[in-house]
Amino acid sequence: METTQNRTAIFPKGDEAPADYFSGTAWVNILVPKDETGHYSVGDVVFEPGCRNNWHTHPAGQILLITDGEGYYQEKGKPARSLSKGDVVVIPSDVMHWHGATADKSLTHIAISNITENGPVTWLEPVTDEEYNNVNQQR
């Protein structure tokens, strides 16, 4: 049976994301592994309901283009921002943050990641259930 996400998806789901960096299941489809200059990559990420990634930073920033669903983006020490289709998130360099789906809706975004000699991302600790549930209760 085809789900709504499968009917509305712009790109195929991709491979399951590493469990070391996600709470819940996410799929990553790398659309551009590295541009010809080696400065950025582009991926499509689908988060199942309740899934979020770990706290992390990007040495040279990142841009998220929300293409479907509902979710959150939160910088450490700041209130979470609700996300929905059409939103754009510009993430500054080295800002600790996380993003993911709401408890009851999936989230899909295009991630444009700048690449440095240190790579595109520095993964940190998981977002705790308490941190995530606090954001969901504020919704």
C-alpha cells in the first residue's frame, strides 16, 4: 500500500540513516555527494514521526529546505522553531542544533551542507527524550 509520503515525495527515500546519529528512523538520499569544487553536498532526508537527529554543528553552516511534513529546528539554549513545507532554515557555522519530525508527522528536507577540511558535520550527543518531549508539548 502506498503512503501519502510516497505519493508526494520529490525524491526516492534513500538509505536508512546511521542509528548512531538519529533517534528513530530516517532515510538519507545523497543527491550531490560533493560538487565539482568540493565545497558542498546536497541530500534529501526523510524523518519518520518522532525521529530527530543528535545535537550537532556544521563547521561551515548548512541550509535546510523543508519540502514536506512538520518538524522542529532548535539551537542549543533557544526555543525550538516549528517547521513545515516551504520553510527555509539557514544554520550558521558551528551553532549547536538539532532538527527532526514532530511526534505525529514525518518531516522531509533538502540539506545543503558546506564542506570544510573537517568535513560537513560534527556529531554530538543525542537529544534526550525530555528535551524532545518539551518541544512537542509547546506545540
